[in-house]
Amino acid sequence: MEKTFRIIDEDGIHARPATALVNTANKFKSAESFAEAKGKKVTLKSILGVLSLGLEKGDSITLSATGEGEADVIKALTDVMVNEGLGEVQ
Amino acid sequence: MIKIEGIAASAGVAIAPAFKLEHPDFTVQQRSVSDVAAEVAKLNAALDQSKAELEAIKERTLQELGAKKAEIFEAHLLILNDPELISPVEDMIRNDMVNAEYALNETANQFISMFENMKSAYLQERAADMKDVTKRILIHLLGLNYVNPAEISEEVVVIAEDLTPSDTAQLNRKYVKGFTTNIGGRTSHSAIMARSLEIPAVVGTKEVLAKVNSGDLVIVDGLDGKVIINPTDELVAEYRSKQEKYQLQIEEWKKLRDKASVSADGVHVELAANIGTPNDVAGVLDNGGEGVGLYRTEFLYMGRDKLPTEEIQFNAYKTVLEKMEGKPVVVRTLDIGGDKELPYLDLPKEMNPFLGFRAVRLCLERTDIFRTQLRALLRASVYGNLRIMFPMIATLDEFRQAKALLFEEKEKLVAEGIEVSNEIQLGIMVEIPSTAIIADQFAKEVDFFSIGTNDLIQYTMAADRMNERVSYLYQPYNPAILRLVKMVIDAAHKEGRWVGMCGEMAGDSTAIPLLLGLGLDEFSMSATSILPARSQISKLSKAAMTELAAKALAMQTAAEVVELVNSIEA
């Protein structure tokens, strides 16, 4: 399962929302989740990975999940994206 | 017991155990290891210790400073747990059979350079977080003894080579009772910060760091510029009573808080305060300040990773103006460059930063930055008595350009239907000799002058005030400086303008009689100097000081001037 967002935060994905995304991904022990952007795919369980995407305002990012409860994972991640004012669903 | 002399930088007496603030050596050597399992275990132990530390810091920050300030430690904790960092380090230990600190350092450096090469200035700054986390782990791997100043949690006197702005910003006033440094003078950054935090400080001791061990009992006498290490019980008792006496004197001064600043023969002058942030306003009012003579706006730009927005600035200016309840507030526009850097502006290093691209010079080129600040100021102007001052003006043309930009922004705001005060006074800092020399011409175009003595003295004497070897040339009482000050005051008064002074000299008890005599209208100083200055001025006759100043102007050396002033005080 996956969902694509466009970054709307002025600062791109910065430390606070990245922290929230990783903390959320870590809550789901039996699912793997990933972020893909600019041709690079990283695990969402790594804050360095997420920051390494170097996402800025206007960039697209695709979040995906596989494993147990993957729909719940995507829903939780979507909440973070929207509540943090980080991105909007494309 | 050891006694050391230094420069009294901030008044008061502190008695507490020493805390040595030293930045340790993080050099990492590559070593081969045979027992890789033990090396991985060592890594994990260091990670666990670092996590426990960060959890504690996060908790404390959460309680003392709130959730927002604690967020960064949450991110640091995630880095410590990050599989993208930890797995490569473990792999490297196992595959290359190298020591843990080397593997960590190599891996971390890859992330650091990745961040440093990113396009966004924000992400470039994350390299600093990565470095911070790496250092925390290395401290445990290398067995270093280091406590971050922000983590001090008992009463101490901080001992350091020098304190950087970020060190000082982290000091917790509750626990840091005083500090003393090897280098610096009365006008160095750390000294100015100490006065605004009201922490006793002695700077420029040259050797205190080498002479003291952490935990030694230390007396910092910020009144007379003395540091005593491991004092005798008698001496501790003596200084306790000095501490109490000083406390009583402060109580005496407090009685002058709501009185006007009037000389013995009835002449009123204005005593104002220098501030750096809206938080400093409480101290100004507590100390009976009649205004803010210098609001240094650069602190709004420092300690963050991008330019402050118009809204952030507007809120800060509005807060200061409102809290001052109609008393005048002189806001100095951005004075960055020189020794005050902003990493996110990415300005090239200069050979002579004090003579370089700084303050209004930068603002007139980076008009985007300047216009944002001017708009924020203009919008805030309706909330109090705002006066705007441009720093580092060297030519009339610079003033006219800055003024034109201000008026353009004002017109735009008015066109947008936003209310702007029509009573804003517009002035300049006089800190470059060329401006002092043609003050008569400036006086026709500005509403006021504020003499910035720290820079005026160093530019006139051609001596870097931070350079210990030429610091003897930093001579506020040199007749050359006094004559320049007189030229500026006379030129302004001829055109009916007022003159203030916002350098350290304005609050100096030796300079005050001379400045009163030269006709200075406004004295702006550290808030804590206001009441002593008011007390001093109330005992001086303006008429007598005018004669004194005339004599001083005719003297040949600074030493003669000091002697002259001391003779009247006796």
C-alpha cells in the first residue's frame, strides 16, 4: 500500500515532523514502511534516512507499507503528514 | 589558596565550586581489534549511556523550558536508535576489525558531509545535530570527562578560556552563580551577557583555567576584578560580608527607582538601558530605566537556522514597545557581520571583519533582509514610542539610502491600509570617526545621534578591542575621544537634536561626570548600571562638570583625565 504527498511546509521535512514520522513507523513492529522520493527509497524507521531525502517545499514523497496492518500504518502516517502541516495528499 | 587579578566585568560576588568548561579533544585514532564482539559491546554500552543522558536532558528541558525546546533531544534520541547509523558502524567493526570510535566517526562523517552538501540551509544545519550526537557517544567511547554547560544542575562558578555566545546562552542562571575567563575585556560578548544576566564575572585573568581544578571553591569578585581559588575560611567570611554589603547597596539604589535622573543643580538627563531581547525589558523597568536607548535586534537573527520572519520580528518589537508603556525605545537595525556571524547567510570570511561588510553596509545590499525588518518595525510603531537607528553609518549617502528604503516600506504599508506612526524619530549610531567629524552635516538630517563608544574608540585609536596586546589603546578617557564626543554633541545641539550614548562608556562612573559636563542628553547602559549612575549624577553639579570637561579636553593623556575626575570625587 502506498500514498503520495506533496510537501507544503516552508522548511521541507525538518527535524520535528521527521521525528514524528519515524516514531509513528516504529510503533508498528510487524510492518515495514518506506519513504520514496527523487528516485531514492529509505526505511521510515530511520530519521537519518528520512532527512537524507533532502525534501523541500513542493517535492513529492511516496509513503509505502508492507506487512501486518499496512492500511493502519498508512493511515497513521497520513495523519502525521497532515496534522504536522507537512504535506497534502496528491 | 591562589589569588588572580582580572577585569571586573559584572558586579557582585559569587562563592561556589568551580566548573571547568573545556571543550575536550575528540581526536579519534584507528586501531585494529581482535575481539570484535567486545568492541560491539563497547559501542552498545556507550549508546545506552548516551540514551540515558538524553532521556534525562529531554525530561528536564520538557519541565523547565517546555515541549518545543525538548523536541530537538527527541530527534537526537532517534539518531541514537537509527538503524542506518548503527548497522554500518557494527558492520565496519566486524568486517574491518577496527575500534568502535573509529567506525562511529567514519560513519557519522558520511552523514555530516551529506547534510553539509544539501541544498536547503535548514538541512545543512542538521550537520550540527549529527556532530552533537556523535560527540555525545564519543565522550563515552573515549572515556572523556565532559559536561555540557546546559546540563549543569548544581551551584557553580564557571571557569573557561572564553565563553562563546552559544555557551552563554546555555548557562542556567539558577545554578551558574558567576564566571571567570582567561581572555576578554569589559566589552567582550561574555562580559556584556554577564551584566545583562546579572551574574558576577571577572574576565581577562589570563591563567584562571590552568590554576583551578573542577570542584575547587572559588570566589569571583566582580566588583574589584579578583578571583580567589580555595580561599581560607576567614576570606570566605570576609567575602560573604562583602556580598551582603553589595546586596544592601543595591537595596539603597532601588530607592531611586522611581525618581528622575537630576543633577545636584537640577538638570535632567535621561538614563536608558541597552537590551537584546524582549525578556530584558523587565530588568529595565526594575532598575528604573527611563527608556531603551539601544535594542540590539541581532539576537533575533542569531541562534536560529534561517532569517526571522516579519511576523516573528513584529511580535518582538511590539512586545518591547508595549511593555515600555510609551517610554522611548531606540531600536537599532540589524548589526550583523564583523564578529557577529550568521551561519545561514553564508558570508565569506574577511581579513578585517570589523572594517568589512557588516551592519548597514550589508542591509543596503541585502535589501530583502532590511525591508523585512523595516516593515516589522513600522507595523510595531503604533504600539509605543519607537525610534529607529541605523548602525555603522559612514556617509550621508548611506543614511539617505536607508531612510529612502524606510519611507518606501512605510508608503507600501499605508497603501495596504496598515496603520503606521508618524512620530517615529530617525537617528544614527555615531561610531565611525568620519561621521563624528561631519556631525554638523548629519545633524541637519537626523532626529538624533547615539554615540557607540565601543566601536568609535577602536576605530579612532585603530586598535582591536579584543586583542590583548593592543587593548591598552582602548582609552575612553583619551582627550581625542572626548573631543570627538564634544564635536558630536555641540553639532547636534546647534540643530536642536538630542544626543545619546549607548556604549559601555555611558555607564562608567569615571566617564559620567565628563559626559554630563559635555552636555550628553541620554545615557544608555546595562540596566544594572542605571541606579548607581542616577545616584552618582544626583551628587554632581552640571555647571561644575562643564568646567571639569573643559579642563579635560585640554589635557594630554587619558591618565591625566582620570586623575582630574578622581580629584573631584574625593
